[in-house]
Amino acid sequence: MVNIILFGPPGSGKGTQSANLINKYGLIHLSTGDLLRSEIEAKTPLGLEAKKFMDQGQLVPDEVVIGMISSKLDANPDARGFIFDGFPRTTAQAEALDKLLALKKTAIAAVLSLEVPEDELIKRLLNRGLTSGRSDDANEDVVKARIVEYHNKTAPVADHYAKYGKFKKIRGSGSIEEIFGLLSKEIDELVS
Ligand code: B4P
């Protein structure tokens, strides 16, 4: 089983690259952002609660996202591995994920972190906001709040995995194909 975390700030391309990587490697894509947006669309109690945080550019409480990931892991007992996209976003989430995987006698193989300059992140997100209908991409204040949340709460997750020698920075600016090539090179070594 090969489990990879695609890491990086909002707009760094985690979702974009995951979509291509799952096809190439036959892994299961677990995006907490996508899971939360489905709950919002279905107007479930979880979705209505999550929306309050997402609309402000804040992270959704840990117990909500950890619960979602735990059910998805249980629902896919025969998976060849997972690509975690947008999860873990706090150290508490990282610790919970490590425990959930240990129960399944597996672990994170690598954390690949997409590095993109901040001005480019803002440009990409506002640009997506023109067409996506995503409330959290819609205005510059919310986009900037998401980047602040990333620095305060998510960046420490890098240290958590660096301690185990699992953390690797990957250039995240350039064409989508170019970055896909850089990520594939890393994953090829893990699956060979
Ligand atoms: P996410 O859905 O995870 O979204 P993201 O961080 O904005 O985007 P990503 O990095 O995947 O960027 P993408 O490929 O789409 O999170 C949304 C919100 O959900 C969070 O703010 C939070 O509130 C909540 N949430 C999610 N997970 C959570 C958790 N674990 N705990 C708590 N809360 C959680 O790319 C962005 C844009 O850039 C796209 O338009 C794309 O086309 C473009 N792009 C991509 N690569 C490019 C490239 N190489 N060149 C030019 N443009 C590119």
C-alpha cells in the first residue's frame, strides 16, 4: 500500500495534480475540500456547520474532518493506497491520520509539498473564483485569510513529517504537465 500526502497552501495545485495522479497510479483520492463541498451541496448538518468556517476562509474543526477521513478509510479496505489532498491540515489531524493508518498496518510513504509564491496563489484562487462559484475563492480578503490559516495551523504539519524524513518540497509553479512530471518521478520511486 502506498499512501501519499499532497501538501501545500491553498491554490498550490493539490486538487489539480491529484486528479491526474490517481489515474496513473490507481490510488484513491481523498480530498477533504471535495468531501466538505459535497456535504454543503447536500445541505447535511455537517455541511451547514462546515460552510460557516469555509466562507470565512477558516479551517473546519478537526473532529469533523478526521471523522470523514476515518469513514472513507473504512469504506475502502482493498485500496492500493491513498492520495490525501488537503488533509492533514493541522498537527492534530496528522497525529490522528498516523493512528488510523497504523490500525490498518500501514503508514504515510511521503509528503510532497507544492511550493508556489504567494502572489501566484492569490492570482490563481481569484481567477478560479470568477467561474467556480466557490464562496471561499470569491474575494481577496477570504483568500488571504486562508493563506494566514495555512501559515498558522497547516505549516507545522511539515515539521511533523520532516521528523520522520518523509517531507519533500516540489516546485509547484510551471505548467500543470511539468509539475505532474516532478511528482511522478517521486512516486515512481515509492511504487517500484
Ligand atoms: P481545498 O478544497 O483543499 O482547496 P485549496 O487548498 O483551495 O486548493 P488546491 O491546492 O487543491 O488547489 P487547486 O488544485 O484546486 O480547501 C478548501 C477549504 O476547505 C479550506 O479553506 C477549509 O476551509 C476547508 N478544508 C479542507 N480540508 C480541510 C481540513 N483537512 N481541515 C479543515 N478544513 C479543511 O488549484 C487552484 C487553482 O489553481 C485552480 O483554478 C487551478 O486550475 C489552478 N492551477 C493549478 N495548478 C496550476 C498551475 N500549475 N499553473 C497555473 N494554475 C494552476
